[in-house]
Amino acid sequence: MIPFVDLKREYRLIERKIWQVFDRVLRRQHFILGEEGVAFERSFSGYLGVRYAIGVNSGSDALYLAFKALGVGEGDEVITVSHTFISTVDAITRNGAIPVFVDIDPQTYTIDVTKIEEKLTKKTKAILPIHLYGQPADMGTIRMIAKRHKLKVVEDACQAHGALWGGKRVGSLGDIAAFSFYPPKNLGGYGDGGMMVTNNISLATSARILRNYGQKDKYLSNTRGVNSRLDEIQAAVLLVKLKYLDQWNAMRRKHAALYENLLCDIDGLELPHEAPHTKSVYHLYVVRSRYRDLLREYLLQHGVETGIHYPVPAHLQPAYKNLGYRKGSLPITEQYAHEIISLPIYPELSEREIRYVSKLIHRFFSSHKRR
Ligand SMILES: *Cc1c(COP(=O)(O)O)cnc(C)c1O
């Protein structure tokens, strides 16, 4: 049996270090906004090459508060994609703003930058690119468009800790960015967690106030904020795990290269394309086939779990019906939702397991063609 994710394998490697930091935090009995959080914010911003990092409760809150810090709200429009995790869209609508969906690039599955400008209106305030599956969006063009039209750029880097665009880490390329530390992410805690990062001091200051009830000084709220903080236990775990991030990402890239090598000659199976000047961190390894559902069933019958990220695009979700999109609004997004399948790719996966998954896929396609 090859599970789609298996965090137990990672835990076995770091168990002793984790118990050391648990001990440290538990003895201190200081759980909210303490020294672990400060140390992790400093380490993570240093790793990314940004000035400020602000820990929060989740990636969803990081996105939500990023827009709030920017002052994007009621009636403002935000350009983004529908091919993403729903939380991206929720962060916009929770602020009263309106997501305006652009289709994805057929090769990279990130925002199709050639279709952004036709969607701009007087109400457009920001662009929200998602570095989906660990693949950086085309930040060069996005930044150029943003500059030309005076728009803000918020990066959704929730799947892309450590990914590179033009030699720089994603998260350092827009006005503000959001990361998630949901356990199976490339850098994950032992519960929910997230972070905003920015080089802009006034955004950082606002973000810091917003996550703590809107208080700058204790019990005085000049702004309406929320309670969304990264707790000390999560920060301590993440401090340990950050040291392994590059090594783990390198393993993911190695696995992706092996899959590529083993699967590239299959007709009717589309493999991931890495865009030029980028380095993906393969949060997911997503392939595409017209026979997706059959393939998925076949793999499961042979003990291999897979995922679909994501089966229903945001613009077709019942909860977002009021946005006014219909089937056919975003052709590539809709087609791909029926064809994508995510194969296991965590760092601890063995070469033997990848060869086994690949052999099954070969077998599936050779028998399927004959039918
Ligand atoms: C995980 C994720 C989020 C939300 O992060 P949470 O920590 O689960 O709230 C947002 N956007 C994308 C693309 C994600 O993958």
C-alpha cells in the first residue's frame, strides 16, 4: 500500500528533536506570542529573503488578513484563478471584494498572464497569483502588469515554500504573500498555522495589529481585527522543520525527475511542465489524462492512493454561484478539473515505490489502449 501522504515517515526522522522542543515550550508555559513565534518569524523571513513575517492561525487567515492590511474590501475586484483551493477565493469574498477569474496557462496550470489585462476594470485593486502545486506563476509579467495599472500583488504561496522564480524565493516577489503550514504542506506544523510576509513596513505593522484583535496597545483597538496567531507549539515545530525544508524539497524534485523519466513516453499522459526561470518544489505531482477516473481506480486497486486537486473549480462551486459564472466560462480550468490526478510525491517516498507506481501506470495505458 502506498498512501497519498504519510506524515508518519517524516515524524520518525525528527521525533527526538520534536520532543526536545515540546519539552522546552511546555516547561516555559507561554503559548501565545512568545519567543518561539518571534524566532520562527525571523528564521522564515531570513530563509525567504523578506524583511517581515507575521505568524497567523492558517494560510486562509494569512490571505484574508493580507487583503485587509492592503485595504482591499467592499466592491473591489481581485484578479485570480478558479483552479485553486477554495480558501484563496474565500479570502477575497470574506473581505467583501469580488474575485474575477482568469483561465490558467495550459502548460503550468498557473494564471494565464495573457488574459489578465482584458479583465481589468476601474474597480480592480489587486492580482492574486497562486503558485499551485509548488510551481511559481509568471511573476515577471504579473509585476509588469501590476506596475502599469497601479495594482497590488498578493502571492498565494501556500503550496510553494522554497520555490524559486528568477532565483528568488516566491513570497518575496509581490507586495505581500501568504503561506500555510497545514501539516502535509512542504513545510507543515502539527496543527493549523500560516504566515504573511512582506518587505513593506506599514503593511507588516497593519498585519501585526490585525491578527491580534486590532490592538496596537493592550485593550485599545483602533482597528477591527481578529484573533489569528501562530501558537508557540506550532512555531517550535516549524523551527525544527524549516532546517530540513531545502533537503526535503530536493527530494521532491528528485522524485519528480524520476517520474518524468519513467512516464514521459506514455501517449495520452501529460506530465508537469516547469516554466523557464523557475524551480518548482512539487508540493503535488499532477499528471493529466482523459482516462483519469479509470486510472485512479486502477491504481487504488493495486494499493496506490492518489488525489485530485481540485475536482470542482471555484467558479462552479455552489457556494459561489452568486458570482455569476457558468459552465464554459473558463474552458481550460474546467477541462483540467476532469483530467488531473495527483500522484504520491512526499520526500520519504522510496525509488522502488515510484517505480512501482510508474509500472502500474504503464500497464494501465497499454491495456486501456487495446480496449
Ligand atoms: C493550503 C492552501 C490554502 C489555505 O491554507 P490553510 O492553512 O489550510 O488555511 C490556501 N491556498 C492554497 C493554494 C492552499 O494550498
